[in-house]
Amino acid sequence: MPNIYFSKKHHAIFAVDVRGGLGNNGALPWPNDSEDLRRFKQITTDNIIVMGRKTWDSLGSRKPLPNRMNIVVSRCPCWETMDNVKPDAIITPSDFFESIVTLHDEHPDKEIYFIGGKQVLELAHPIINDIQLTVFNNMYDCDVSLDMMAYLKHFKQTDTQLLENKQYQVWTRKNETISR
């Protein structure tokens, strides 16, 4: 992968359970956690968030997320939302990396946060510089999960905050060449 795509402005922010579970039936599997949602809002406000179509759909009436540029990755560039609420842009996996470069060119003052789902997190993995991770300290019924050991292989944990029912972790890419 060309170095042109790598930037200190590429971040992932997402939550998992202790087994790497991300979701169940198109929703978050754990109870609503207002503290974690406030943290997400604080970190991503005034920046660009990139998500998959299923993540967009899961936002329901809360979309688009305010004070952020909402970008949706979809295999179908002509995808129409069911509720006529449109994201700021739709990009396809085939032009994903070029679209990220364009976002940087058009919005050089913004950070880009990849927020999920699984396919977007995997697609963006080679260009992510750091990960803001919430790990809920329970196991939930999940039909979508991420192999966290493999996902974090090229990262080192640089911060942890232990809370009653979760951990906030920050992972930063190790200084090594990543090949895909």
C-alpha cells in the first residue's frame, strides 16, 4: 500500500465486548452507555466519521450525527437511504483509499475517524494510526465480531483507563512497515 494513504489523521474509534463482539442484529449488543457515547461525541465532533451502510442504518433517527461530516461506505454508489436522510458522501470500497486522500485534500483541518462496522474497520486497518477502543467487561450475544488479537497486532497500547464496567484503551501503530 502506498505511503500516500497513511496519515497521523486516521483513527478508529469503536467498542467491543471482551470477545471482540461488535454488534448483534444491526445494533450494539450492550445496554446504552451514555458515558461512552459522550466520549465518542467529544472525540469525533467537528471531524469526519466514516462508517459502513449497516452502521449508518443502525443510527435510526439520530442520523446524520451532528457537527460531523458523515461518510458512508457502500458497495452500491447509487444506494438510497430508506428514510431519505442522506450522508454527506457515499464512497465505495473500490475507491475507498482515493476517497480518503480526497477528503484530506478538501478538509485538511479535519481528522478522519473510522467508526465501524467490521468491514470498514478491516478496510481502513492499514491506514489507521491509532485506535480509541472501548472494551466492555462482559460477554454479549453478538453476531458480528472482530479478531482483536489480529486487529491489534501492529499496534501498541499507550493508555488505559479502567472504569466500573469498561475500559478505555488507546492503541498506537508500532513503527514498522505494514504490508497488506
